[in-house]
Amino acid sequence: MLVVADGNGSYGSSSRMSSNINLNKNKDSSVSISKMDLIIPFSPEVPCDNNGQRMWWAFLASSMVTFFGGLFIILLWRTLKYLWTVCCHCNIKNKEAQKVNNPMNSQADGPTKNQNDKEDVPVSEVGWMTSVKDWAGVMISAQTLTGRVLVVLVFALSIGALGIYFIDSSDPIESCQNFYKDFTLQIDMAFNVFFLLYFGLRFIAANDKLWFWLEVNSVVDFFTVPPVFVSVYLNRSWLGLRFLRALRLIQFSEILQFLNILKTSNSIKLVNLCSIFISTWLTAAGFIHLVENSGDPWENFQNSQPLSYWECVYLLMVTMSTVGYGDVYARTTLGRLFMVFFILGGLAMFASYVPEIIELIGNRKKYGGSYSAVNGRKHIVVCGHITLESVSNFLKDFLHKDRDDVNVEIVFLHNISPNLELEALFKRHFTQVEFYQGSVLNPHDLARVKIESADACLILANKYCADPDAEDASNIMRVISIKNYHPKIRIITQMLQYHNKAHLLNIPSWNWKEGDDAICLAELKAGFIAQSCLAQGLSTMLANLFSMRSYIKIEEDTWQKYYLEGVANEMYTEYLSSAFVGLSFPTVCELCYVKLKLLLIAIEYKSEQRESSILINPGNHVKMQEGTLGFFIASDAKEVKRAFFYCKACHDDITDPKRIKKCGCKRIEDEHPSTLSPKKKQRNGGMRNSPNCSPKMTRHDPLLIPGNEQIENMDTSVKRYDSTGMFHWCPSNDIEKAILTRSEASMTVLSGHVVVCIFGDVTSALVGLRNLVMPLRASNFHYHELKPIVFVGSLDYLKREWETLHNFPKVSILPGTPLSRADLRAVNINLCDMCVILSANQSNIDDASLQDKECILATLNIKSMQFDDSIGILQANSQGFTPPGMDRSSPDNSPVHGLVRQTSITTGSNIPIITELAKPGKLLPLVSFSQEKNSGNNIQMITELVNDSNVQFLDQDDDDDPDTELYLTQPFACGTAFAISVLDSLMSATYFNDNILTLIRTLVTGGATPELEGLLAEENALRGGYSTPQTLANRDRCRVAQLALYDGPFADLGDGGCYGDLFCKALKTYNMLCFGIYRLRDAHLSTPGQCTKRYVITNPPYEFELVPTDLIFCLMQFDHNAGQSRVSLSHSSHSSHSSSKKSSSVHIPATNRQNRSSKAREARDKQNATRMNRMGPEKRWFTDEAENAYPRNIQIKPMSTHMANQVNQYKSTSSLIPPIREVEDEC
């Protein structure tokens, strides 16, 4: 620091002196300079100018001379080069002019010119200079490892030099120092020698030397490198312009990019802004520190003030921010002049850079980290449509307490940050749920969530989107991206449209054998509804089985009590104990139900000839193998372990199933590794199978073929089934032949059919009606058992769907609208077995409350309809069927047992009135109903809903709260409403057990296989096939039916009997597996008036009491003799066929047939009396089965009867009304 002294050589104290000088106030440490009135602090040990003269100008001059000297040389070189080029150009022009003026001389000088040209060639090519320039360019371009190391090293040394400046800034601006003893000066000297060498490389590599000389980095070197050499020479240190090293911070973002640390544009921009702002700030602070501590030269340096460097940093910040406290300010003229210009630039920079920096920091993803895997804990990645509704439904089922132990962490990945509600949901499950913002289409984001180590990836779809095909395309792209990143990852994805599943087959790494699954919501939704057409209420039961529901205990004896007891059941898998090896399936099933309180419905059978396959209620010929996987219905996973722990030696005499636990005599660990989860089977592909059921294996595996079983004789030259043998098939029908006008439909006596009311237009998304028709045309039905299907809706829409429907028999179209009562009456909706109400327009409405308006209006419209006859009330919703294998000519099947054979699966279509049983000497109490018998309330319907809350509008007489969950509402419990949201539970169910989806698809789709899906992907239509033993074998598979208890061999159990006794009797006698009850809602009440609604009871306990009006859900075997027995009955008489539903589909015992036929004829004639003028006396009907292709004459005669006296027993509608027949020319 400079100290002001008097002319006599003594020095006085001054406030401008730094603290370091104040500590050394003595005459020995300073020399009086009268000429400049200044003193320079120095040590006697340091050789310095003993005159105390300041040498700051020498340091500055070295930098200025270097800069301007080099600039002058470059400009001089350029000028000379330019002049030389101009002279050469002029010389060439002169020679050309001479050549034109004197061509003879030019020819004489030709050889000389060529020789001169040859001499000029090597002058223009300087190879070594080019090589050196290229080498220098590579060294500083960071294109090689050496170059990157050099660039990073230069930056690091620059920051080091800046750090030395910060240390030296506490010393005086100019002082005497010994280079050999000053450690910081030695380090700074070494750094600057390196900078000088790097400057030389940059100079050699520069293409334009002038611009290089004026670069910021070059200017920094000019004012920092030469002063260091001067300081060594003069033994002086001048702080000077060393603060310019702070400008190197501008290159900080480039260095981080070289190191592959910065990858995103936002991060690069943020670092750029911060580095520019900080470097400018520190550089300006260094200049203020220099001039304020030195003073103005024209003021003889007397106006200086002692300011530390960090005080100058503070001054610059309050100045840029326009705060200006005034505690620190510039006193020198140079400092104030600099502050004037700095305020203009610094304020602009502060006002623009700081908000942008804050914005970039604020826009940084809150959920932008990376997932850290926990040892011993799996994790799954969930992506796709992530909303509060979809996530809450998924977590509610995935983390349900009934699952034994869910040691899985859920990682959600979505490109939009969650809202407050969704964020709160994540926080409530923070121990098992993490959210990261990103996209599965970005490999970097996939790496963040550790997709390569994830157990599975689940993709959720937006079920309410306006464009289902676009949503499916998005999910398929997600699958492609994930499989491209890690082909071995297991993916479970939701698909909206069935035809889009074919695109997944185009992905090379997609492999369903390795656990990849596509849950097609349209396919399963249509399948559930189709099964409800065959067994009313089955959709509710299946939906509850694969959904996790907690048990809600109700003390009151209401229908909710029994319904909720069934809702608590779920579907689980467990390996069967070795104690079951060698036993038949019915034996094991009975033992599990009676002793273990478990319901076994299917097994995974391993055959030597074929891969493993799921067998649903296979029958007596299937024996249990070692390590057989069973499918159970139970209330929780702990109960299912009884089947694994059961030991005949230890548990044979135990009556309490809770005491059946692991015993010491079994070596369970040796039989099944403990690492294999009892709920989740291995996903190695060895246990995956085609969603086909037992008959396909029974035809190829001799261990499964019963000895007395024979394949039904059929004409193998006629195509009646598709190429897989899973569905009924007919040649392609033109839509014009399938269209019925209202008058034609009115003249056609429709009965026992399925009416599908569909809302849609040309622009509506396709709902996939083929998935609805396929289960109704499964080949495990005989042709006469197929229910006719009539579509009522827009012809324009149905034309778009017809391409997938034209190969199915018994399908008709009535163009119109489901809101028209005339159209509904024309199709005899009061006589249908089921009315299905669908809409393809739900996704086109933004308001969720109005998405189901069409379906709700159609439902209420049908329920409010009144019919002018009482035929509708005679449809037996409690009709049963003769169990397969029962001899109809046996005396046991006489009216004493009162069994009515209906080969068509009963649906519980309409409500019967019961006055007595057909069993002699035993009467039932009178059962009457509160509804009008000719009201549309008796028509069985199932309505598809999009919004769960809209279920409250379907039944005006129920007491459901609007906030009640869907599964607790009365329409859902009764099976009259179905919402697609119930299928969300399949995602977690499929993850924990990949065979659950296969089992569900087998039950609801009628037998769709991967082979069939591949065929539909190629041709988009079923292909007909000849009836070979292999294809006919596929008909032999189970189907769901409803067993009535009012009559027949189970009538004695229907009146107060135990469900367990019925279960054992049906299983032993007919191989029928019962798994639920469809009961009247008010059956537990003894009131004379009862509601016609029924509800579902899943897996009742053994001691559950039965009532005569119950319908039993059961899995029945395929009846090979049903089609043959129909021949003799059909040809017996033309009048007898009117007593049978769908061409003698109801077989009435001979002793009772005449009585039933006479009553049926009276009711039928009354129904058809009003149609006498519309129908001719004769109509020809044909079928596509050879043994039944004969003409029939139907005489319709009016007959006045007394219908009230005829309602004395259950009657089938088809015993009163002739069934519909298709006039088929080709089938």
C-alpha cells in the first residue's frame, strides 16, 4: 500500500493505509521518497529498489507492449501479404497483356514459363506447416482424450491462478517480494509458463491470427502472463490485472460438456448464465479493488481507500441490484467512472440473467432424480396414463392387505408432474411408491428408473380417450421403446381395441411365453357381457374374483350380507401337496372344499407330449401330478397355503382347517424351492400355455382320454367350425341378407334370443362386436343351442362392424335406434333371454356425467315399457338343464323328479311365478312379485357404463348412495351393470400370477388362442375349417351354466338343503363344479311380495342354506350326446318342436310332454293371435346341420285361453313360442 509522507521524510499515519501497513509503522520498514512523496513497503532481506519508487507502469507496459506489438506485427504481415498479392496480380496481368500484344515472344518464352511454374509449386505447398497446424488444432479441440485432458487442465490451472489472486488480494497492491522465497509466486509462475505454452498452441492452430489476437482468452493472457516474468525480474509483485483470470469461468459449461456431465439444453443454458454472471461480477470487483486501493495517478495516488476484494464484490452486487446502501462506495475518479458504465451493463445483466436463472432452477424437475434399487426388494415400473383415478385404483388393488406380502416397490414414470392430489397419494404410500418425471420413449429416463433390473413394466391406458386407436398406438410405441432398451423386460400393457393387439406381434422381443401380456379391455369387456347373456350375473362374479376386496361384516340378515361375504373371495394359485398325487380332479376338488374350505376350479397340467396347459374342471380322467399348480377361490392367500401344507398322515383327522399348517414329516423344501412364491408362478415360459382348456389335451394325451368317449359323428366335408375348431362358422353372409325390416322382424317370432342395442354412427370408434359374438358362438355349444343375436342400431355403424361378423351364424340386424319402442317391440324384447345395451359414443363427451346418457336412457325406456300379453312372465329364469350323462329314458327322470332339460345355458331371463313343484305330494309356498307381470322391469338387461357414478341412475327404486363404490351398488351386484373400470384390477392380478389372465380369457372369450389371434391379425376374419378329429376335440371343453333347484335331481336340496351337499352331489354324479349362487334379492324375507332382482353369492360355505328359487353357477362338461338326441325328438312330430326352446332344446319327459305341450300351445296361440294377418300360414325354416335340414310347417291358430289358470309350474318361453330359424342358402 502507498503511504502519504511529508517533505522532511517523516511519514504520518493515514486512514487510507491497509491493515498490513498499519502493523509495520516504523522507519526501518519504509524509505522516504521526497520526489514522489510516496513510500513502498519492502523488507531489507528482499533485493528491491531502495529508492521506494513505484514500478506499476513496468508491469502494465509489458502487457501493452506484448499486445500492441503483436497486433502491429500481425497487421504489418497482413499488409505486406496484401501488397505482395497485389503486385503478383499486377505482374500476371502485365504478362497476359504482353502475350496478347506479342504472341511470338510468348511462344519463345513458353519453356521458360513452364520451368518457372514448376519452381513455384513447392513454394505454395508447405507440408510441415500444415501438419503442425493440424496437430495443434487437434490438441486444443478436445476431440481426443489428450485434447480433453489439456482443455480441462488449462481451465483448472486458470481457476488455481484465480485462487492465488484471491490470496494475494489481502496484500498491498505493489510490494517487494523474493521469488525464491515466495511460494505463491513460484506456483503462479509455473501456471503462467503453462499458459504461455498453451497460448502458442492456440496461436499455431488459429486460422485467423488477427481474430485470435483479439479473443477474450488471448487478452487475459496478455495482461496476466507478462507481468509475472516482470515481477521475477524486478523482485516486485503487482496485483494489477490478474483478476482477469475470472473470465475463464465463461468456459465452465464447455468443460462440463467435454466431461459429458451436461447433456440437456436447460442445464447447459443454466450453467452458461451462471458462469457469465459470476465471471463478470468477479472481474468488475477486481478492477474496483485495483483502482480504489491505488488511487488516481493524476491525484498523485492520494485519494485511494483501503478496500478488501470481498468488499468490492459486495459493492458490485448492491450496485447491480439497484439497492445501493451507501456503506461502501467508490472514491477515486477511475472507480466512479467505471461504476457509471458498469451500472448500465450490470443492471441490464442482473435484470435479465437473474430472472432467467431463477426460472431455469424453478423449472428443474422436482422428480428428476434416479431410482436407487434396494437389495432384496423388487421394483416395477408403471407408465402410460398416470392420473389420480388410475393410480388410486391400481394401488388399491396392488397393495391390498389380502396379498400375503407385497415386497415390491412401485416406480411411476410420467412426463407430466403430478398435481397436488396425486402428489398427496404418493406421499401416503411413500414407503412403496416413487414417482419420476420422464418418458419411457427416452432411453435416458429408462436408465433413471433402472428398467433393466425391474421385475416388470406395466403400461396403463386411458380408457376414456376420444381416439382409442391413437391411445393404443401410443402404448405400442412405449412397448417398442422399452423392448428396444431391454428386450428381456416383462411387459404387461392395456390395449383398448382388439385389432391393435396384432401390432404387438410385430415386435421381435415380444414373447407371451416369457410373461408378456396384453390386456385388451374391449375383448374382456365384451366377453364378460357375453357370458352374462349365457349366465346372468357371471360378469359380476368374475369381476369380484380377480379384484381385491376387503371383507365388510354386516350383522343384519340382508342381501348385502351374503353378497359381501362372496365379494371377499379372490382367485389365487398354489402348488398342491404331494398327498394329492394320483387322485382324480373331482376327488381333490371335493377334499379341498370339504376339508380345506378351498374351492379348486382348475389346475395346470403337465403333459409329456405337449407343454403345460390350464385345465378347467377337467373331469375324472385327469390325475394329479407332482408339483401341480391349482387355481383356488379363497378369501386370502394364507388360506390357500393349506393345499400346499396338507398331509394325509398328519391332517386326516383334523376338522378345523385353520390347524392345517406345515408339518415335520413333509420335506417341502426339497419338493419346491422356497424361493418360488406360492402366489406367483415362475415366468420362465415353461409354464405358460395357450388359453385353451382341457379338451385339446385330452385328444392328444392318452392319459387324459376316457376309454368310452367317442367323437361326435359329423360330415367332415362340410365346414361348420373355424379352422381352430373353437367357434361355429358359416360362409360369409352379405349384410343385406342379415338386415330385417321392422315388419319382417315383427312377423318373425323371436324368442330366447339376445338383443344387442348399440349406439353409434359413422364417426364413432368401433367397440369390437366380434368379441361379443364369439363367446356366444363357441363350439362347445351345439348348433341348436346357439342363441340368435339381433343388433338394433344405426346401419351405418353396423356396416363398419359387419366385416368381423359375417362368418357367424344366426346374426341379424334391425336398423333403427334402441330408443324407439317400435323397434324394440318388433324384436320381441320382452321374450329375449338378454338385452345388452352398448354405446360407441361415450368418449366423445367431455362431461363424465353425460358419457352414459344414451345407455341410461335406453335402459329406463325398456324398463318403462308395458306389454299387452303375459307371455313374458312365463319365461323361466330358473330353468335348468339335464346334467350330462343322465339317461332321459330312465324312470328316474320321470315327472317325479320334474327335471326340465334345456341344452341351452339358462340365463335367468325373466321372473317365474311358482305355485308348486312337479314333485308329487310336495308344494312350494306361493311366490309372487311386486312388479307388474307385463312390465319391462322383468326383461333381463346388462348395461355398459363408462362412469361408475352413473350406476345410480339405472335403478330408480334402489337406495344406493352416489358415493358408493361400484361393486357395492345394487345394479352391479345383480349383474345388470358393467363398467370397464373393474378391469383395472387385472393389471396387478396378472403381474402376481400370469396365468390368471389366461384363465379369465379362457372363461369369457369362448376359447380364443394365440394361434387364432395370429390368424385374425393376418385376415381379420375367421377362416372355415373341415371337421377333423383334432378340431372336433377342441369342442370338448367346459362352459359356465346355471343350475335350477326348483325341480330335477337336486330339488330335494333346493328346499332348505346345504350348499355343500349340492356341491358334492353335482361333482360326484355329473362332474359339475358349482362355484356360486344367483339368488332373488328378497329370498331371505318371508313376505308374500318379492322383488324380481337377483344378486350374486360367490363360493358360499358348506352349510349355506339353499332356497328353491336359487340358480347355481356351475362349470359343466361338454355333452357329446346332446346333438344326437335332438334328432329323434325333432322328427317325432311337427307339433312337439313347439314345446322345445330352439328346436327341441328343452327335452320334456314323455309322461309329461303332452300336458306341457297343450299348455304351451294355448299360451303360444294367444301370443300370436295378433299376428295372424301378418304371417302366412306356412313358413320354411332350415338349419345348417344335416340331420335337421328339413321343412317345417307352422300353423298359428288363435286360441282364447285363461292364462291365470295355466301358471302352475315353470315353463320355458321356447315351449310356448316357435324358435327363430335362419333361412340360410349357403350354410
